[in-house]
Amino acid sequence: MNLQELNAYAIAGKIDELNLISLEGGIYLLEARMHGAAYPLSDTRGQMFHLRSVEHAREVLHAFPKLQFNLVHTSVHDEMCGLGASVEESLKVPIAFRSTWQS
């Protein structure tokens, strides 16, 4: 899904939530959730759309209708050497869709 498609779905009220996924190395990815399925945001070349921060995501989404917006931190414990698979889920925290200093 690209930005234009995401905006069209948001205007139509079809987006359940947006998740900004924080990955190791300061990389953030955005996914839209609709009807229980995840749709990652892609750039114009069809590659994953990388964001730098929560504020960068807010800047990209500034013209969108207000949506439920979450910051998701993935767990890396299962990738660490010597540790088994974990039942621990990612940490998902609701955040403001707009900055508090913006109208």
C-alpha cells in the first residue's frame, strides 16, 4: 500500500489503526490494519517506506484524517544467541496522531 492508497482508505473510514513499528537501528516502518490484516506502507519504488521517528511519521501523515495510532516496539529476545523462543509479544503503545503543539 502506498501513501495515496492509505489516504483513500483512511478517508473512507476503512483503516482500523496505524502501527508505527520501531526496529533496531532507529528504523521505523508504518503499517495499516484493516479487518485484522496488516498492510505495510511502500514507497514509490515498491520498497518498504522507512521513517526516522514518530515526528517524521506525523509529518508524512499530517493531511490524513485522524486515526488510531500506535507505536510498536518489537521484541528481539528470540533473536539473541542462546535464548529460546519467547511468548512475549511486542510492546504496543497508543500515541497521539498529532503533535500536542500542532492544532
